[in-house]
Amino acid sequence: MASKYPRSLRGCLPLWTLLLQAALIVIFFFFASYDSFIQYPEVVTQGAILQDMVVMAALGLGFLSSSLWRYSWSSVAFNLFMLALGVQWAVLLDGFLEHPRLGKVFIELSRIQQATMTAMSVLISAGAILGKANLAQLVLLVLMEVTAFSATRMISQQFLSVCFNRVLGIHDTCGVHYTFGLPGLLGGITYIAYLTSWFKDPLIAFQMLYDIAALSLSLAMGLASGLLTGVILNLKIWKAPHVVKYFDDQAFWEFPHLAVGF
């Protein structure tokens, strides 16, 4: 049978993403410059590290949800798209936040490595809503989460992330909360608890207080930005997939073997 999805969905979303990419290219052209003083040995070392990170992000996270039976094409394509968009946006944000007065972004391999790590965090959190959001919602998720992640990292460097589903009703497609979020939170709390045994040492006591402040700030920023992002993504203007169309590739891809007369 033929696809029941309107062609406007397939036509408008790619055009919108191309316009967004064109805007990023213009920003890079006028506000970005490359580090021309880097030495060859440093290029080789950092290039190898960046290569490994990109492979891990693209293959490890990009294809993480390819096992979804009716959503394998969309999950892989959208994950790779979010990775590319997230890296570009993170490079720009980190550059502007690091040197706000210069109004210029200096592109270095180390900055691209950091941006890749930031984009990987988006892929992890996007796994919670994959299949229930369209491309426009995922793009908005990337822009907002990368912004919050970069701002949190800058604030922390200069001045000082199974039970949730039942309590708060949070959907989680890929088990993000109990695979990444909850272990990280428990690890931070356990480390702070371990430091309490050395509280008599002034340096250890200061470190413990610093870690408590950093953990509290991360939780506050994560909750605030996550709540704001969720509220915006749930607005009807984004025309999210209907509940009966969750985890369905046909919303974004055409399959000739499903056409009449195949």
C-alpha cells in the first residue's frame, strides 16, 4: 500500500534543515578562523584522538538504535544528522563563550574534540524520545541542549546529569536514565561520601564542598533546561507524530515494496 503520510512532511523538513546549515556556513565564514600555529606532531596526536572520538560517536551512538524494527533508517540518519549539527553548534558556542569580547571563534582540533563530546551527550539524551519526535523537534533539542551543556561547562570551569519513569512519567526509548544518568549521579554522590572520611584535611574538605556545589549546579541546570526543552518540544506547532505513528519509518522514508502492485 502507498504511504499515508503527507509529502509536505518530507519536503519541508529537509528544506528547513538545509536553510539551517546554510546559516551555520555563513556564521563560520564571517566569525571563524583557524589556528595556523599548531605544530605537526600536535596535529598528528590530536587528529588521531579526534578520529577515534568521531568513530565512537558515529558508529557507537549513531547506530545504537538501528535495532528498532520499523524505525531503523530514521534512527541512524537522524542520529548522524544530530551529531553533525551538534558539533558545529558546540564549536560556535564554545568559541563565543570563551572569548565573548573578541566576537570571533578560533577553530582548533581540541575545540572540535570538545564539541564532539558535547554532541555525544545530545545523542544520548535523544535516545529517550527517538521515534516519538520529528526532525524539527530533534533539531530544536540539539540547539537547546548543546547551549545548556556549553553554558554549564563554562559556568563550572569559571565559578566552581528506572525509577523516574514511574514517578514522573518520563518516557525513555533507549534506557538513557538508568544507563547513563542514574549511574553518573550515584557515582558523584558516592565519591562525595567517600571524601567525608577525610573531612579533617582542609584541602579535602574544600574539594568535597566544591564537588557538592558542582553536582548541585549540574543537577539544577539539567532539570531547568530539560524541563524548558520538554515544554517547548511538546508545543503543537511542531506537529509531533501521532501516538499511532510512533516508531514508524514511513513518516520520513518511502518504501517501494509497500506500494500497491509491487
